[in-house]
Amino acid sequence: MSALLEVEGLVKHYLVRGGGGLFGAPVVLKAVDGVSFSIPAGRTLGLVGESGCGKSTTARLVLGTLARDDGKVVFDGEPVGAVRDARWRAQRRTMQMVYQDPLSALDRRLTVGKQVMEPALIHGLGTAAERRQKALSIMDAVGLSSRFFDRYPHELSGGQRQRVVLARALILSPKLLVCDEPISALDVSIQAQVINLLLDLQDQFSLTYLFISHDLKVVRQVAHEVAVMYLGRIVERGDPEALFHAPAHPYTRALVGAIPTPLTRGRARASLQGDPPSPINTPPGCAFHPRCPRAEARCRSEAPLLRPLDDGRFAACHFPVLSTPAREAA
Amino acid sequence: MTSPLVELKDLTVDFPVGGNWVRALHGVSLTIRRGEALGLVGESGSGKSVTWLAATKLLPAKARIAGEVLLDGRPIQGLTRDQMAGVRGKRVALIFQDPTSSLNPVHRVGTQIAEAVRLHRGFDAAAARAEARRLLDRVHIPSAARRIDDYPHELSGGTNQRVMIAVALAGEPDLLVADEPTTALDVTIQAQILDLLAEMRRETGMALVLISHDLGIVADITDRVAVMYAGRIVEEAPVDALFDDPRHPYTQGLLAALPDVGGPRRRLTAIHGQVPNPAALPPGCSFAPRCPAAIAGCVTAIPSLDAVAADRRTACFRARPATSLEIAA
Ligand SMILES: Nc1ncnc2c1ncn2[C@@H]1O[C@H](COP(=O)(O)OP(=O)(O)OP(=O)(O)O)[C@@H](O)[C@H]1O
Ligand SMILES: Nc1ncnc2c1ncn2[C@@H]1O[C@H](COP(=O)(O)OP(=O)(O)O)[C@@H](O)[C@H]1O
Ligand code: SF4
Ligand code: SF4
Ligand SMILES: [Mg+2]
Ligand SMILES: [Mg+2]
């Protein structure tokens, strides 16, 4: 099966002011530092990691809305350029983005119907009557009744607004949806509705998802493969069940072990010490070594590469954990 | 029998919204025993924060509050704002979601802790600073001696939340109300803060009210849980009973809608519909339009929060009523 999206060696570095106040020498912030993955058509890759690890930057590099410093992105057999020419625009039509905060992604002066039709209008697709018809059928697919057509975003609940955002993305019949924390801003009782909707839409429209979230529980629900990021790099990638049940990378282990759930209540957690270091001056060797319970001398000097393990998973660690389940060790 | 530490009795809160009064809290009654950890869960707007802001007189003056708040069995209504300020911090301390914005950005963190120590325990400047230093150690801030002169913006979110906890501990409170203390933090840092809260409670014996929309967090460090929906407590139970055998359809729905990292992967059962607008609550039980168990009577009367077993209360017409034996147990 060939991949719909192939990403290789993505890099984005920023020059930011250093520690020495206003006039400090500029230093390099490695927002994304060599990220590779691929997503087969119709599948979902879940990208997880803590705030600032480079998830959103990766998303923008994939879509070409942010210029990369290095690496390449191939979408549906065609390279995605960083130049906004006609070809990029045509390509962009089939790659759509869904953001965390539906309200700020919507125009508060436009009715729901107008917003859903707008992308088709911009791309000059169909007649006005066809656009209206298409908008109504997409609204139906995302579970918005036609009575919302003439309503305004502020009259809708958070879950309904996120449905409008989805409808707006879907009207262009995209192949890929990049969802950046699509349910984080929603009420708890609404999150499951949107998760189920995303799964149903994937079936119905054969969509491919790059699904970004800091919530591993949600990612497990939707992803066929999971990639864990730490300080701009993927540290582990593989099947969600294997990865969450028996994480190989010590960071994944800590991440999974830190999640409080009703299922694991009362069980001792093996907490990770310290704060995540900043992507400025990342530690030498393995960037995780200052917080890693398994670190040895080699980790401080030699950066581990993302290598395949026996079970088909990939981990970037000199001493991966090869057997014990994450949540029973403590 | 000694009186409970804090008792809220039929607390109601109304806010003026566009010329009308909109009721945010519809008679909340809650008892906090000495030393216990109570979780308060519910989704955004359900009234978790307003409950405790009303109880500690921190709501804006335009809000209309009714009901009783008892501390050690004595009502606090009569207290002036100044007297109340003495209760807050000294007896009942609060910490909030966003530590960095709750701290004063222009004062060093050590100064802010020392200030709380002076205010609540009457120490002089030197003693207060020494105590601040000790508190920073106590909340496990590495190299406390250096951090004491840092400003909040120089510290990470997790460290600032530790500072907030140190400020809260300064008055040696009997109750700490932590309102979404980890929501703004990453999951590995969240785990550290939850561990710290549990440790502080073990060491000081203070009671804890942990407000969260995350059932997992509440399950982690509390003994008893109250679930709020649309300005009311709809279920209250010991933590294990609530998760193993939820009685209210809303609690049942929340648990069915919750993804997990372990166990079999299953399609989530979503609660359909949406959270009601407080200005236009549905008639009868507020959960009725979304409730799979609703019967005709649910839209004509509001279910009261009644005992359904020993130490368990549920506000639902269809929850199994308690036998007198269970209540006596
Ligand atoms: N100052 C205020 N003026 C008007 N309405 C208010 C005010 N403060 C709170 N409310 C309303 O009171 C209700 C309960 O709010 P509260 O802040 O207690 O919710 P919550 O359960 O803490 O939610 P969250 O999880 O979002 O923090 C909401 O409908 C809210 O809009
Ligand atoms: N325009 C920018 N200039 C400087 N630094 C940036 C910029 N955009 C992102 N960063 C930094 O890059 C890192 C990764 O950011 P981001 O991709 O937004 O993380 P995530 O989405 O995983 O939370 C962070 O340290 C962030 O502060
Ligand atoms: S390479 Fe070493 S420091 Fe890095 S995660 Fe593996 S064991 Fe830990
Ligand atoms: S009272 Fe009726 S509507 Fe309300 S939760 Fe119980 S069964 Fe459902
Ligand atoms: Mg982001
Ligand atoms: Mg709140």
C-alpha cells in the first residue's frame, strides 16, 4: 500500500533572543528537528506529546503553511512545495486543517450556511445552487440539521461549532484532514460525540487523518498508528495497543504512566521528575536523558536514532524497554 | 458528634445577565469532613467554581447569593469582608487553574509566600522569609534558596503551581480548595502536582476539595466525589462506588463516554445533545432532554438529591431508592 502522505526529515528551527535579556545573542530553537512518518490512505496517525514539543509546527510544515528549513513532504505522489503557487493551492484543497478552537476558526458575521459554502466559492466549485445542496448534505453528514443553516456561530454550542468547522473542511472533498487538538476545547460530554463523528466521517469519505493531541486516551481511540514527540523529534512510533500497553521508550512509558484514569485509580504512579527542558539548548546526546530513569553514560553523548524493534515498532533509545507493561511496574 | 469542617446548605447564586437574573447555582448542599478529599466534577459551566467562590465570598458583588455556609458548625454569613479575608487563606485556602496569572507578576515568589505567612501567622519579616524558604523546600522546588528571589515569569507552569501550593500552605489551612490545579499543565507535570497535593494532605491532615472536569484526576486522589450538572449536584458517592456502580444516568453517561488507555478498545457511547443554557433550563430534571432513562414524570418535577445507599446520594427519579437498612449501615 503506498502512502498518501510521506514526510521525511522535516526541520524547522527558529532564531530567538537568548537568555541575556533584550540584547542577548540570538540562539537556535529547534521546534522540529528531523521528523519522518508516513500515513497510508484512509488511516490515522496520532501525533502525541507535551506542549511545545513541535506538534503544531509539524502540522503547518506538512500543509506547507510554514516554510520548512529542511526535509520533504510528498502528498498523493506530489511534492508539497513551500511556494504558494497555483499547484500548492490545488493541493491545499485536498489537505484541510481543523483547529482546536472552533470559534476563532469561524467568522462570527457569517451564517453557518455561508461559512460552509465559502471554501467552495473561493475555489470556484459548482453553481450557487450546487454549493447550497452540497453544504446541506455535508451538514447532514456532520450531524448539523438544516435549521442551523441561517444561524450564526455564537448561537451554537462548542460541539456544534466544531461540526461547522468540519463541514467547512469537508465541502472541498479533501483526502487528508490535519486535526490539531480538535476536541480539546470541547465539553467532556461532547468530546465522545466528536470522536465518534470523526471515525464515521473517515469511513464514509475514506479520509486520512493526521490527528494531533496531547491526550493519549483520545489518540488511542482514533489512531491506527501513534507517534510520540519529545523536543522536536519522534521518540517512538507504532501500533497504539503495543505502544500504550508496553511502551518501549522511557518517555512514552512516563507519559502513559502519568495519565490518571478511573481504571487505574489507587495505583502508584512512577512519576517523572523535572520539567521538560526547553527546545533551546536541548541536552546533548539523548534529549530525554536529564529526566530518564534508565539513562547511562552513553545517553549523555550519543543521540539515539529512531530504529525498528522486533515487533515492528520504532523507538529512539539506546536501552528500550522490551517487555513489561507500563502500568503494572509500579 | 463534632460538626463537619465545612457545610454548604442550599446555596443558590444568581447573576444579572442582560437585565434578568440567571440562576447559576440551584441549591447546592455539601459537607466536607475534617481531613477528607472530595472531588467535584462536572463540565464547563456546571457551577463547580461558583460553588466555592460563593462559599468563600469571592464572587463579584453584583452576584446574589443565598443559603448557608457553616465553618465548624458556625455560619459565616455575618462575617465582614475583612473577617472573611482572615478565614480565607488561614482556614480555607484556594488555588486556581492558571498558576502564572494567579501569582503577582511584579513580586518575587519568595516575597509572595512570606507575605502570606506574615498575614496568617503574624511572623516578622525575617521569620517569614525563613518560613517561605522552608515552604519552597516542602513543595519540592529544587534549589529553593535560589528560586526564592525569582519572579513568576522566570519559572515554569509546574513550578509556579508549586509556589501557589506553598502560598496556600502558608496559613496552615484546614481546607484547600484546588480549582482545576493541573488543567493548564502537561500530563507528566500534572502527575507531579497530584502527587504533591496527596503528600501535603497526608502530612498536614488538611481536607481537600479538588475541582476538575477530568474524572481520572478525581479518581486518582479523592475519597468521595460529587458530580455537578447544570448548577446542581446530581450524584455524590465514595470514589470506588461512583466508578464501579454509578447510579445517576448522567454519571453513567460520562463514564461510558470516557476513553481509556487500558482495557479493550470500544466505540465510545456518547451522551447525545448538549449542555443546557443556564438561562433556559429545560423543565423538570435538567438532564431529561439527554437522558436515555427519562420517563414522563421527569419533565414535570425536579428530582431532589436523596440518599440511595449509605453515604450515597442521587438526584434521579429512577435511581433505586435506599432501604432503611442500607442507610443505617
Ligand atoms: N461573574 C459572572 N457573571 C455571570 N455569570 C457567571 C459569572 N461567573 C460564573 N457565571 C456563570 O455561572 C455558571 C457556573 O460557572 P462556573 O464558573 O462555576 O462553572 P465551572 O463548573 O467552574 O466551569 P469550568 O469547568 O468551565 O471552570 C456558568 O453558567 C457561568 O457562565
Ligand atoms: N514563530 C515561532 N517563533 C519562535 N518559536 C516558535 C514559533 N512557533 C513555534 N515556536 C516554538 O516551537 C516549539 C514547538 O511549538 P509547537 O509546534 O507549537 O508545539 P506543540 O504544538 O507541540 O505544543 C515551541 O517551543 C514553540 O514555542
Ligand atoms: S537513550 Fe538513554 S536517556 Fe534516552 S531514553 Fe533511552 S535510556 Fe533514556
Ligand atoms: S430524573 Fe429522569 S431525566 Fe433526570 S436523570 Fe433521572 S431518569 Fe433521567
Ligand atoms: Mg499545538
Ligand atoms: Mg471553573
